[in-house]
Amino acid sequence: MSARNIEIEAAVFRRLLKHLDEHKEVQNIDLMNLAGFCRNCLSKWYRAAAEERGIDMDLEAARELVYGMSYGEWKARYQREASPQQVQQFQAQQQ
């Protein structure tokens, strides 16, 4: 992979994070139900990629990079309770 590809992929990732930040009304369960991943998944993937490269990173640090604030703060400000329908859809997809 070329340096140019890495630069482009990094820009795309930053744009994805910006897009998610601009759409806080989209809940993680919505993302999971529609796309099979959410902000928490991105955090875990970020942490795993760092660790694969020998960089020690805890999950909370990765979450702060993805959420733009601490996970606890994001949950308190923006996370709504999932509806029974959302939970049912999520559970059905897990089977």
C-alpha cells in the first residue's frame, strides 16, 4: 500500500468520524441494525489496529478518539434508550 493510499484512507476515516459527530441523533443501535457496526465497533477496531502495531491503547482512549469526548459524557448527552423494536431487531440479527 502506498503512502498516498494511506493518506486517503486516513482522510476518509476522519470524514466518517466527522459525519458521525454531526449526526449524534443516529444511535449506535441504529447503526448496528442497519450496518452491522457502530461507534463502539470503530473504537475497538482502532484499538486493535494500534495494538497490532505495538501501540498500547486502552478502549477508553480509543472511544474518546471516535466519540470526540469520553464515552460516559457522550452517553449522558446523546444516548437514548433503545426502543423495544430496536432491541428486538438487534437480537434477531445476533442469532
